[in-house]
Amino acid sequence: MDGGADEHLGRLRRIRERAVLGGGAAALERQHAKGKLSARERLAILLDDGSFQELGALATHQVTDFGMSEKRFPGDGVVTGLGKINGRRVAVYAQDFTVLGGSFSQVQAQKINRVQDLALESGIPIVGLNDSGGARVQEGVRSLAAYGEVFSRNVRSSGIIPQISVIMGPCAGGAVYSPALTDFTIMVDETSAMFLTGPGVVASVTGEQVSAQELGGAGVHAGRSGNAQFEASSEAEAIELVQLLLSYLPSNTAEEAPALVTDDSPDRMDDALNSVVPADEGLAYDMRAVLESVVDAESLLEVHKGFAPNAIVAFARLDGRPVGIVANQPAVMSGVLDIDSSDKISRFVRICDVYSIPVITFVDCPGYLPGVEQEYNGVIRHGAKIIYAYCQATVPKISVTVRKAIGGSYVALSSKQMGADVTFAWPTAQIAVMGAEGAAPLVNGRAIREADDPDVARSQFIEEYREQFLNPYRAADLGQIDEVIEPRETRPRLIRALEVLQTKVADTVPKKHGLFPV
Ligand code: HXC
């Protein structure tokens, strides 16, 4: 090699080394001291070894305001490129907090836009690792405009490729809207926070004193607000969740989600299921245990676990094929439907539908939650989302009525009339307009009042109502339930039904888009 070539290579190597350093050793040390990894360290764990192909490593801003010509770092605070996760192609970007706090610049946006475009054109998922102080103040309106470029691509890609956001540091101001537009948001405990306005602004505007974690930590968003679908205890766990989540999803909506080979027999029956529902209908049980017994061993991945725990939504596998599970959780608020659980269920059904993942619904629900607060906050329009989502979904839909399917919950939760393909019920199912205690006096109020002993008369009517209506057989007589099965048969029955439904083709009416109730 001659001296000229050496010089060229030497220059390239020096530039590359500088790019890899990000904001420098001291900034990296500060990042580590906060318990956080650097953008490159995170990507190294996320992606298959040696699969990362970086793009735009040398791109740098050209801004001169506020002394910015002295603060030029190759890469400009984000590492972008393509790689593989478990052998499957993905596009990635990871904000680098060591460079100007990962602040969002025009160049950063151009780099992110490039991988967003590549992901959409190639039909591959995109994963964003967020760790940024928000719009780069020194770039003014350029930085604001740049957010718009990201958001528009988020929306264009929505319903075509999976988009996953991981919050691994601050995510403030307008930055929060990209994660909110993506399919899944994962937050890391303690080290991440997401808010529209930080504690300082909150204090000055509303007078409320609150820490960053109290305002927008992982617990807040994975629990109360529902803005995050997953909460991870560490960065490594968050990255594992990305890998796991992608294993249930196709690379784009024109493809099928990958099936896995499983040792769990499709014919496996669990006798314990036959006695899982307590004889006393006032007692609860854990629906999660039912689900775990039915699906392939260790395949249940709960989404939105801490948000609206009166409902469960989860990815799982049956005979190796991904399915979406929706279930009421009778152990929390009797599994009632309310505003938050309506949002949780409807969002999940839509996600399953768009990725062609069959939806299986386990019903044990006394109905929609009554109350002034629920009505004032719009339980009607939120509850309507469940109905809309199930009616709209064209994927195979199967329901299993485990116990209560009372009133609105019967109709809303994957009923035959709303397009369920196969409906099973356990012998413990109670499919009726209302519960016995409410129905008997309503129907027989006068007879009860005029009886010699109203208490005895009421009990008799309740018993009679229970016997006649609180069972699955009336609904089965009418064809609303296809089959009443022994609980232990649930797994093989579901697997057989799914096999048949695999080739389901649904008719849809062409239209621009429906007006989903929001
Ligand atoms: C430019 C920024 C920055 C920003 C941080 N930095 N945020 N530079 N623009 N938005 C720089 C700091 O100057 C500092 O540079 C380095 O990053 C590290 O920041 P620190 O403050 O030292 O770090 P830390 O103490 O960990 O605090 C992190 C932080 C804080 C909580 C994120 O930096 C912060 O509050 N930043 C502003 C957050 C915010 O309000 N963003 C909203 C912007 S408005 P040096 O050189 O000293 O190392 C917005 C609207 C968009 O986003 C709307 C779009 C629709």
C-alpha cells in the first residue's frame, strides 16, 4: 500500500473513531454513572452479533448560532442503521445522550427519517431507543419542523410495519409523540421519564410539586396513564422485551407472524381447569392461570400488564402459532369493563387484526362499570371502541365464555353477532341480560312485594332465574354458542378451530377509513 492510501485510510479511521466516541469519555462516564448504557452499547445488545450496518455515522449539523460551531460531533447525537434480531431484519435508531443530551436536531431527524423510510420500503420493523432532552434549543424552529418529519413517517408506517419505542432516558416535550404514535412503548424503571412538560414547568404553571419519576416514570406510564405497554426493570430487560415482542409479530402486514416449533402437545388437557371456577359465583379466581394452562408453555407475553388490570391482553402461542388473547380478570374489580380496560382491549384487538394475529377472548365479565365518574368521563364512547374493534377485525376470532357474560359484556366481547367465528362456553358460563339479584325483583317485583314472606319469595325467584338463565344452554339452543365444552378440552378445541380458520377470507366494504370512536 502506498503512502497516499495510508493517509486516506488513516483519516477515515480517525473520523470513525471520533464518531464512535460520541460525546467523549467524560460524557460516557456520566451516562454510565446514571446506570445508563450508551447508544452503541444498547445496539450491541439489541442486534445479532456483527449484523449492524450503520448509516450516517459522519453526518453533523452546520449550525453556528450560540457557539454551535464548536459543538460538532459526527453522528449528531443519534446512531442509525440496519441490523438483525434473531436473524430477522430490522431498522434501528438510538439517541446518544452523551452528545448534547441527545437533543433532537435537523440532522438527527434526517438520519431517523432515512431509517424510517428504509424500514417502510423494505417492509421491516423499526425500533427506536429514545434518550433525549427534546428539541435542540439552539436549532430553534428547525428542530420543531424535524419532529413533524418523524411523526408523519410514524403515521405512514402505522399498520404496515411494527414500530417499537424504548424510552431509556428523558423523553420530553414534543418527543413524546413519536412513541405515542408507534405500536408499543417500553420504559425502563428509574432511568426513564416521559412528559409533555417537565416538573419545573408543571410547578410554575399549576403549582404542583412533583419529581420527574412521579410525573412520568415507567410506573406512571405502564400503570396509570397507559402510555407505555411495558415496564422493564433494566435496560437489558427492555431490550429483551423488544426481541421477545418481535418474535410474535410479522415483519410487515403483508406477511404472517412466524410460527415456532413447540414440544407442547396440541392435545394436552389440564384436568385442573375443570375445577378452576369456584362453585360460589361471588368468588374470584386468577384468569392468568387459566390462560397459562391453555396456551403453549411459557408463551404468554402480557401487554399493558399494569394498566387496567381488570382486563388481560397478551400475545401467546397455540401449537406454535402466535395468537392474541383478550380476557377479563375476575380477580380485579370482578373483571368489569371500564374506560381504561375498554381502551386497553380495543387497542390490542386492532393491533392483532392489523398483524393478522387471531384473537381469542376469554369472557368472565359482569358488564360495563356503572357510575357517575365513568359516565362523565365517557364510558359510552370508550366502551364503543371495544365493539368497533371486534366488529372491524377480520382475523379469526374465537371466544370462550368461562363464567359471566352478562349484558353488554356478552355482546361486546367477541359475540357471534359481532363476527366471532367460533364460540365456546364452559358449563359454568352464565349468559344473560343481567345477574339474578337484579333481574328477579325487576321482573317479579310486585309478586315479591305481595308475597307473605317477601324475602323467601325473592330467594325463590332468584333461584329460578339462576336455574333457567344463568347457564350456557339457552345461548347454545339459539346457536349463539357453538359448543359447550369441558374446561380441560379448551386447548385442543382452540387449536383445532384455529387450524380450520387459518385460511379465513373476510369480505370488507371499500372505504377511506371508518370513524373509530376515540
Ligand atoms: C440542547 C440540550 C437539551 C436541549 C439537554 N441538552 N437538553 N441541549 N437542547 N433540549 C444538553 C445540556 O445543555 C447539556 O449540555 C447536556 O445536554 C446534558 O444535559 P444536562 O442538563 O446536563 O443533563 P441532565 O442533568 O441529565 O438533565 C437532562 C434533562 C435536562 C432532564 C433532559 O437536560 C433538560 O431538562 N433538558 C430540557 C428538556 C426539555 O424541556 N425539552 C423540551 C424542549 S421543547 P453540556 O454541553 O452542558 O453537556 C420540545 C418541543 C418540541 O421538545 C415540540 C415538537 C412538536
